[in-house]
Amino acid sequence: MATKVLDSWALIAFFEDEPVADTVEELIHRAALDRHKLLMSVINWGEIYYNTMRETSQSEAEARIKEIASLPIEIVGVGDDLKMTRQAAIYKAAYRVAYADAFAAALAKERRAELVTGDPEFKPLEKEIKINWLK
């Protein structure tokens, strides 16, 4: 079964009904049917929480994380061995991506998964990880 990593950009686009929302919705639907597995870093989960809280309210952020919990997306922690955190730090330093984005990329690399995003900040990482560009 193929594994895909959603970054926060993809899920925010879904929640805000942006033009790529239908594509993300289809990925979620296919995960519900066990056609592929969807993962998200706990760091990106936190990014969605703070972004929602900043733009609307804490109660809306709480509602958003409950909605995420209802979706077929596995939230992946960084782990005690710090392997993913080390890889994220390398990506942050070498490619100057946002720290939360570095965790999405590190998770994709660790799990040999495809990163699903529309965020152009990942462009320099195309040689490091496979990216499914949302358009």
C-alpha cells in the first residue's frame, strides 16, 4: 500500500475549500477505502492548530483538530530516537525551509512516502523526496 504524507498546506487548503480541496478530499476518501495510507507529522498538526487559532479562535482550532481526528490520517510523533528531528534540522539548515515543512519532508523521507503539497517552499527538496504537487 502506498503511503502519502500531507503537509499542513494541503489540509488547510482542504479545510478552506481552496481550488485543490477536491483533490485532497479524494486522497482522504481513497485512504478511507484503504487504497493508500495518509500520514501527517505532529508538528504539521500543531501548525494547523496555531494557524486556525491565529486566524479565527481557539474554539475553532479545537473543532479543527477534532475534525482531523475523524479523518483517516495517522498523526506521527517525532519519536524518542530523534531521527526525524535530526533529518528535519538538516533540511531546515540545507534548504532553508520552514521548520514545520522540514518535518513533513523528514517524515516523507523516513517512511519512503510521497509528500502531498502545493507549497512552493518544497521545490528545493525535489531531489530528496518524491512530491505530489497539488495544483
